[in-house]
Amino acid sequence: MKVNSESYFIRIKGGTLLKGEVKAQGSKNAALPIMAAALLLRDGKVHLRNVPKLLDIHTMSELLIGLGAKVYRDDHNMIIEVSGELAWETPASLVRKMRASSLVLGPLLARCGKVVLPLPGGCAIGSRPMDLHFKGLSKMGAQIELDKGAVTARADRLVGTRIYLDFPSVGATENLLMAAVLAEGETLIENAAREPEIDNLVCALKVMGASVEGEGTGILRIKGKGELRPASVDIIPDRIEAATYLLAGVITQGDITVKGVIPEHLNALLAKLDEAGIEVINSGNALRVANPRRPKGITLKTMPYPGFSTDLQPQMMSVLSLAEGTSIIHETIFESRFLHASELQKMGAQIELQGNTAIVHGQKNLIGAEVYATDLRGGAALVLAGLAAEGETVIYDTHHLKRGYEDMVEKLIPLGAQIREEVGEPQSK
């Protein structure tokens, strides 16, 4: 799966009411750490079900293969086989493609005693330092050195300890959790991230034989084991993808049902939609928005889970650009996560930026324009805006979408969207 960073763009003729059903894909943010966790095995296989077909999943597969694992893929099933020694120096060309590459740090350190990891890449949404990862691993006995854009971590053995995270970082929680399951003694991680994807990882580690308690509470207690065993794991539905299609129904005032979801994972979004006057019908494993009126302006603040997800802030900004009244969005997670705002402004959105706050004055309509996706979720926001806008919208740099949305265009067409993906270079930039 090779993607030229400039070659893909999406053309949308907006203004069509979307109607129909769409099934949520498996969670990218749950699958990636569980794939990395397979490196903890000394010998055996981890069988994953409901794995989405995404560029980031492909990149992680290539990274695991580069480290000495074998990866077999059949539709939405994946088998990761580990046997013998693993490489401890990670390929820079793969690591720099995505932030989630950092998830091999904890497992490799626990398994091999040494890791060399170039600082990872990913979306351009601001600084996401790995200080909390390094601080926690150091407390477990690792020696950390940073030199020329790479980190080298060494540990003859990792020893359980008490770790307090200054911020409930998802990546740090995952890395420290995976390292702790093979550490000597007990590790306590306080102020741990509480995202459903963390719970899915804990579930996977337990099936592999790890001793972990406290998922969902913010305090994880891990008793280290000498060895883990092969396992089969189900990946949870992708709450961000599911929410994006639900918001497609809201922004087009259509009738969309998203099936195969876990509604409680979306409680923060559902609460904000209710505040905006949008009714969402919850039928247990499906959510439906049916011919809603224009939303009312609201105030929202991105927060760690169970708060409102930063990964849904761009999509919500598109929806609120068509609301009745003014909305206030406070972004507290990533300092550069308003890059999509200038692109929405090209489409007529009235958005004022004041530091980490966006003031969105709702309009009756948006107008199609040529815009650029600067990151994964910002690209999704532009697709939503294009679906509702009058006339034609062309979105360039949509390779970002392939990192997190499986067959987005193909899923939208049966709902009535007039959308197609094309290959070519933008005429100007």
C-alpha cells in the first residue's frame, strides 16, 4: 500500500441529504498498540479480529516485520507471529511515518533490553513530546539517551515501581503498561489514560496472561510476569470513525444509522449533540440521527477521555459552522489543532481564532472551494463541510484520510454522497 503524499484528492458535489446505514470499522487506535504488544511474546502468535484496512496499520505491520516478526493478513483478520530474537533498532523510514511507531518502545525494551527509536512522525497537529514515556521507563530502571533525533533506551531488567503521569497521555500509558507486564514486581500507574482503547489493550494483555487491574479507573496495577502466551483478541469499534459518519448525517440534515458501535464510548459527543438540539436514537449497538434541524450553537472543550475528544473537534467545527448562533471551541490537547479552520474559512465559515480558542459564528450555508487537508481529522472535517456545501469542493492531500478511515469514499457513496476520489497534482498550492 504505497501512497504518494501529493497524488490523491477528493471531489464532492455538496448539498445532498445523506440517508442509509454504515458499519463502523475496527478501531485504529486500539489495533496499533495491541499489534505492538505481540512483541512481548517469546514464541507464539497473536490473532487479531476486526482489524481495519488502513495505511497506519500497514505501516505498523511493516515495522513489526522489520523487527523480526511475521505478519499475516486476511481481510479484517491478522496473525502476528513472534519467535526467536527480535531486532532492537527500529527502521527510521517507517518510524517517521506515524506517531504510533513509538508504541514499540515499551515492548521492545521489556523483551530485548535495548531499543533505538528515531523520534516518530505523524500528523502536523503540534508538539507531542515523549517526556512522560521516558520518565516512566527511567523510573522502572531504564537508561534513556537522546542523540541526533533518536532515543536509545537500555535496561538489563525493568523493575516495577509507582509512576504518576503528569498528564493522562494515551501513548505513555500504553508504553508503560506494556513494559510493566514483563517487569519484575508490581507497577502502579497513576493518572493513567482511561480511553476505551486502553481497556482493549488491557483485555488483550490479560488474554496473553498478564496480571492487570484497574482499567477505566485511571489507576493501573500490573504484576509482572516472566512470559506471556499466544492469544486471540477482538478489536473494538472505532468511535472516532463512527462519530464522523454520525456527524455527516447531522451536517447534511440527513438520516444516517451507524451500526456496530459501543454507544457509551461516544457519551461526550452525544451530550454535546443533545445540547445543540440534535436527537440521536440509541438502539444498543447502533446510533441514528434522523433528519435533524440545524444545530444550535454550543460551547465545548476538548479533554482527555471521558471528556470531548480532540479527534472529533475538527469535525464538530464543520458542523457548528452551520449552526444557529455562535459556538466556542476550546482546544486543550494539541496547540496546532486548528489548522483546518483556515480551510473552512475558504468555504465561507466564519471562524475567529484566539490562541487555543475558536469562535464559530454559524452560517446558513457553506460554499464549495479548493481546500487542503493538513492532517487526518482535519481532512475528515473538510469532507463533512464539502458534503453540506453548495457547489463543488475539491480536497487535496487526502492521503491523510487513508491513515484512519477505511474506504471513506466508498462508504459515503451508498449514502447518497456525490463524491469521488481522483489521482493527480493540484494546479496551485
